Amino acid sequence: MNFLRVIGFSVVMLLAFMGISHLLPQVVPDTSEPVEVSTDGLDMDGMIALGETIYKGKGTCTLCHNGMGRAPDTLEMDMAATFPERLADPRYTGVAAGKEGAKAIEDYILESMKDPSAYVVAGFGKKGTNDTESPMPVVDKAPIELSAVEMNAVTAFLQDLAGLEPTVPLPSAEDTPVSDDSGDGGGEPAPLLTSGENIIGEYGCAACHDLNGSGADIGPSLYGIGKRMDRAGVIESIIAPNAVIADGFDADVMPADFGESLRGSELLVLADYLMSLPDTPPATDDGEEEPLATTALEVIDKFGCAGCHDLDGSEADVGPKLNGIGKRMSADQIKTAILNPNDTIADGFEADMMPDDFADQMDDSELSLIVDYLMNLPE
Amino acid sequence: MLGNKWLVFVVALVVWVAVFYFIDKSIMEGQGLPVGADLMPV
Amino acid sequence: MKLSRLLALFAAFVLLFAPELALAAADQAAAVLEGAPKPSRLDYPMIGGVSGRTVVWSAAQMHLFLAAFVLAVPLFAIATEFMSVVTGDDRYDSMAREFMKITMAAYSLTALVGGGLLLSLLVFYPHLMGYMVKVFRGQMLIYAMLFGLESITLYVYFYSWDALRRGNRKWYHMSIGLLLNTVGLTLMFIANAWVSFMMSPAGVDPTGAVTGTVWEATRNPLWNPLNLHRFLANIAYGGAIVGGYAAYMFLAEKDPEKKAHYDWMGYTSNFIAILGFIPLPFAGYWLMAEIYAYSQQMGITAMGGILAWLFIIQAVLIGTIMLAANYYLWSGLMRTDRGAEYAKYVKYIAVVVVGGFLVWLTPHTLILTANEIQNLGGTHHKILGPLGIMPAKNTAVNLMLVMTFLSFQLFYRSSRIPTVSWAKSGNMIVVALYVVGITNIVSAGIYGYITPTVYKVGASVPQVVSTLTIIIGSVLIDVFRLRGSKPEKVYWGRMTNRSQYALFVLPVAFTWLMGLMGYIRSSLRTNWHVYTIMKDNSPENYIPTLGDAGNVITAITLGFMAIMVFVFWLSRLGQTKQKGTEDAA
């Protein structure tokens, strides 16, 4: 009897501990196989974007270069003023000492990654070394192991941050591919998207472009894009959509911030995927319609609303922000705005942007789900 | 022996404060950190 | 006992020959300066749907539980034995023997599980094992030989107990015990070298090619911090398990005399557990500081990165252990007639301990949605935020330790009546020490809170030293103050049944806590077998979620509990005689 009580007591305690381990936030690991993508054809904007994602991800730079005082907070500081100060510092005797200009800054940045102790900013040295030894790990060595292209990308990003035109060479086909390692130490829980379909789903591309059988026509169809453009052009169009506008379409419609939001290799994976698309959309089986969405979130996903509207953090700004719409409009008004979007156009937005065929595509149940959801969406 | 216990208490307090101050000071200085008037960097 | 000896022999064989075979293979490979192997994902053997990592994880953790227990008990067995010689109290000697008795059966199981661990490593991670053999070469052979020596001395130490019990022979016996502990600790230090090498490799070049001696690889940066940490934790753990055994026996026995014996044994074990536990946070602090010094990245991964949430559970577990230990000590005040005088302080101690526990639980940063951040006005709560950061937590843990010690001191005092003339004044000196010490801990915490990071870390050292000063200072003063004191009658066995459950909390929470710490220590390497030297490319190279880890740890703890129940049952079986066979031999 005693025995059973003691065992029961112990087991209950164990289950409590186990329960707590489930109650706390779970950091879901990235279990995907590392992907390697070629950086061939990446232009300078692509390099800057790649550099930023490496800076915040694989490079684990933000672990220390943040506001906590471990290392200079490069993302917040005025780097345009800082770089020249560093080069002119009499304590600095490295490769770019006393020089000026973007190229010298490139050399300085690369040197600080490969040999962090070459120059230690005052106050950031290892304790007791009087700022002669840096606590920073060598970036091209384990455990970070950035390749030459990746370090160039980071350099381009930092040069861009300082308002300079990057001077690093663009990658060529001979360069080692970029492997995306989520950098487990980075506290970056967002899973990496490794397939073109997933990336398109996540960023809502199909809401405007005819992709995945969406039939959307706000942006040009991307089928057969590989025939019309080269890879570098596709990458450029994603990062800087207003650089080239296809005939019959308007500028400033596509969000211009994909260079920042797409993680480095995602951009490259997406480009590869688009290049490989067939010339025409695959024939859809007429009999099989997409299943009815049963929750508001499924509706949003199915019709790609967040691709244009800022919905729960998607930050898209092609259409008006929908958070707090319930305070500004009635349920009927919202319904009308979905079915006949051109009846009323919010200030600062243009007509004919939103598809006007939702009346045909949306089931009544789906419509009432989304209206209810929007009515209750907090500010 | 040792007289009034409250008197002992007060004397002990003073002595311990001195002891702990000495310990804190030597530890902080040993780590190269400031002690004393410029203790508060705010 | 026959069976367990056979098992031990078998396990020793496994340990002896497996490394030797691997060694022969490695000798051929080591002819040229070769880097660490770079197995690809497909090079890791897949056996059915079995998760190799979980198998190795379970075996390693189980081996560690058992090894920690069987290495710790001889340490305090010999200390208790020494006590009996010094005090001339034979009860200590009997208890020391009883400590050993319950370890004997666990010993062979330790070896057996160790063999299982080796086997699972060779099966699932052959490349890693090949590399480790290459680095540590003959040391693995020495380990196996020492293991044999450990078995021999352990059996001699235990079975010669009564033969070498009195007079000069006792010193022979204690010499054997000393040898046993020396060998045991050496074994642990060697195993620690392998583990710490994987975290902070030394004696190899950046490609992993062996350039240094075995000693250089052994003496890697994290070796000694790990040694100290595990040494202290083992003592606390061994004490906690023996305490659980005593508590169970206390509940099971009807005979008041035996009840009294097991109460005393439980009290002593709890004391040993707390003794090992009090310096443990400081050893942990040293280990963490060395991790930071070795690789800032690794340090941040542990404290600020994806593992940060673990420390919430760690706080829950340590808080649970502290509360249980304190509760047990408070209940112990019932054992003496003067205990009631001191019982009135318990509520104040309880407030501080519970308060400290809550502060420790307060998370620093929360994972919040954008809306929640807006409602909260920032990622840190205005009022609770300051409680979440290190200075507050350091203050809390130091105060909890001081209070736990105070609980113990109250009981000890209730069992003695001082006779020296300055007893009251002496007490005031102790009270003053507590007052100033606690004030110092709190003000260092506040100072640390308002200053930059460097100062925060710096200010935690005076806190630790304050805690130790309070403990050591008041023990020293009490030694003199209680010199020639009249012992008060202690009614051993005058304890509630409920208080015994506190003694079960300790081993269960300890076991789970050690499992958790194993998970974090291993996770620090992220996706490396040997940090920065040999990458883990297996399909399971990621850090499992906290919940998944919680499941595995719970399962292993349950398994360990089952083994312990078996071990205790075995040790009682040895003294159970069938009716009618009395004195037949």
C-alpha cells in the first residue's frame, strides 16, 4: 500500500514536470535537409538581400550585434559616419588603415570577419586584454563557416546600410553554392521554406499572379517566364518590381519589400522554381474543385487576401489594412466591398486592383466566415 | 561576559559591514570594476 | 548477489574488449594526419524506424544516473565511516555499511547499461566513435582497466566490512575505501574528458586531425568546470536517492526502533544532499562562465537563444527541491522539545523561499504576438520585467540558499543547549552576520540591476561570496558557541509520514533535473558531434523541442525509478531469511 502511494506520488510529480515542458513555448527545430542553391546570376540587390538574411540568420551576427551591449549595434548605428571613423582611428593598423572610400570599407569589413582581433572597437574587447583581443568568432571558420560569397553578401549589406554602393564582386557559377543553415543558435524560429510552392503560398504570390492554378491576373502570368527572362532578371523583378514593368500592367502594385522579407536562399529557390515553370498552366481537373474552406483563416489562405492586405502582420500594402475594419465598416459594407470591390475605394488606393469575381468563386458559407472574422479583427 | 547583547549586536553589525565591504571591494577590483563613489555609472 | 556479480563481469568484458578492437582499427587509420570524418546523411545507419538518437540518449542518461549514484555513495560512505571512528559512535558505521549495501546491486547494472551505451554508440554513430577512439587512443583501454579495478575494490570494500571493523584493521578498511573513491573519481574524470572534448575540443587542429597528446585533449577548456559540477551534483544526487530509500523504509517499518533508525538515516541523507546542493549553483555559474569564455555563441545559445525556456523548468525543479528540503527540515523541528521555540521562525523563512521561487520563475522575455506586445507596452512587463533578469534571479537563489541553511541551523540548535557564558551575545553576532550578509546580497542585486551587463556579472560574485560567508561564518561561530553544550534529547522517529514524502520529491526532481541538464548540455553543440570539428549530419541533428525532450526525460526517469525499486528490493532480499532456515549456515 505504501509502495503504491509512493510510486503514485512520484509519477504524478513526473507528469507535472512533463506537463510544464509542454506548456512552455516550443521552439520547433528545422528538420529539413540543408538546401544548396546556386548564387549564379544574383545581382547586387540580391546580394544585399542575401547579406541581410545571412546577417540575421546563418551568420548569427545579431546574437551579439544588438542593443544588449555585447558588440556594436550595427543595425542601429549610423554606419555612414562610423566606417570612416574606424578607418581613421590611430589604433587601427589593418589593411584599410588610413584609407578612404567604399573599397577600403569593403576591405575593412571583410578583415573584421576573417580576423576579428585585427582591430577591436574600444570597450568591446575580451575582458582583461585591454581591447586587443576580440570575443568575436572568426566568421569563415567553424561553427559559422560562411563562404566567400556569403561574406561578400554580408559586406554588401553593410555597405548598403552605410549608404554606399557595394563594391563586392557578384557571384559567378564557379562559386560554392549557398547552403542554408538556419543557424540554430540564432533564436530564429521561422522555418525555412525550401520549395517553390511553399514560398509562393507563404508570400501570397498567387493572389496576383497566375500561379498554382489561381488564374489571378493583377500581375503578369508567370508561366513560361523562363523563356522570356533570364534568372538574374527574375530575381531583379522580385526584389525591385518597378525596375521593369510588363506591358499592360501598372507600376507600384507589387510590394517592393520582398528583398527584405524573403530569406536569402528562399529568393534563389523561388527564382529556380519560376524558371522551371511550364509555358502554360497545367490543365486542372474540372470535376475537382478546391475543397470548401471551413475556417476564416482557411478562407484567407485559399483566396490569398493577405497577399495584398495587411492581415495579422502580413504587412502587405497593396490594399487597405484590414485590422480594425469592424470599427470602420458594418458587416454589410464589408460584404459589398468583397463582392463588388470597385463600388467604394478607400482613400489612397486605386480601383480595379482587387479581383471582382469573388461572388462567383466564394461560397456563401466562406463569405460569412470571412465577414465575421473581419468584423471581429482587433486593431 | 561580553556585556549587553544589544551592544554586541550593534558592534557586530559594524564589524560585519566592514568585512563585507572589504570582500565586495576586493572582488570588484579584482574584476577590474569600479568601487566606491563612482560605483553608480548611471 | 551471485547474479549481479556475473552481470558485472559480463559488462566489464564488453567494456574491455570493444575499445581494444576499435583501437586496432584506429591505429591503421592514424598513420597519416587526417581530419575528422565527414559522414553524410546517408552514412548514419538506419535500423528499422528506430531513432538512434533516442536510444543513445536514453542509454547515456540512464548510465549517468546509475553512475552518479554508485560513485557518490562510496564518497559519503567513507565520510560516514570516518565519522564513526572520530566520534566512536557505532551507528555511523552501520549506516555507512547500509549505504554501500544498496549500491552493490546498482553497480553491476551501471556497468551493464554502460555496455549498452557503448554498443548503441557503435551501432548508430560509428564515425563519431571511430574519431573519438582516434583522439583518446589508449585512454579508453586505461578506462576499461580502471573499471576492473573499481569492481575489485568495491567488492573488497563492501565484503570486508565486518572482517576489518575494529582497531587498526579499520584503517586498512578505510584505505580500501579511499582507493575505491580515487578510482571512481578517476573514471568519472576520464568520461568527463570525452564529453567535454565534444563541447570544447582541444589537442586537434581545425580540421580535426589529432595534433596533441591525449592529455591535451583531456585537459580541454570545459573539463574541470564539468568535473566540479558533476562531482557536487553526484553527492547531492546520491544523498537524495539514499534519502528516498530511508523514507520508504520509514514508512514501511512498524518497529519504533527501526523507524528511528531510518528517520536518522533520512535526516543524514538529506543533509548530504543539501551539502552537495548548496555550492552547486556556483559550480554551475563557473561552468557557464567558462562556456561563455570558450565560445560566446555557445553561451548565448544556452542563455538567450532557443534554449532559454529550459531555465524556466530548471527554476521550477530547483525551487521544488528547495521547498521540499526546507519543508523536511521544518518538520524535523518536531523531533526535539525545544523545536517549538524555533518553529515560529518557519513562516518567515517560508515567505522568503516561496518569494525567491516566484522571482526565479519569472521569465525574462516572453514570446508574444504583436497585439500582446502592444497591450504590455513592450516585450518586458513594467513591474515583473525587472524580476526576470539575472541580478534578480541571482538574488533570489542566494536568499533561498541562505534560508535553507538557516532551516538546517535552527534544527541543529534545537538539539543542543549552549553552556558557554556568551551564548546570547554570540547569537547576536550570528544574527548580525545574517542581517548584513542578506543586505549585501540584496543591494548587490539592485546594483547589478541598474548597471550595464559587465557589472551585472561582476556583481553576482559578491552575492555568492556573501552566501558562503554567512554559511561558513555562522558554522564557525556555532562551533565555539556550542562547545561543551548539553545535547538535547532528539526523538528520532517522531516525524509525520507526510514529511517523508518531501524526501521522495528530492530524488524524483533531481533525476528529472539531471535529465534536463543532459539535454541542454548536449544541445549546446547544436548540429555538431564535436563542436566546430565534426558536424552532425544525421537526420536527427536538430535540437528537439522542449516537450519532446520532456517526454524522453520522463520516460528515462520512470525507467530509472523502476531500476531503483528493483535494486532496493534486491538489497532487502539479501537479508530476508526463509522461515525455518534460521542459522542453518
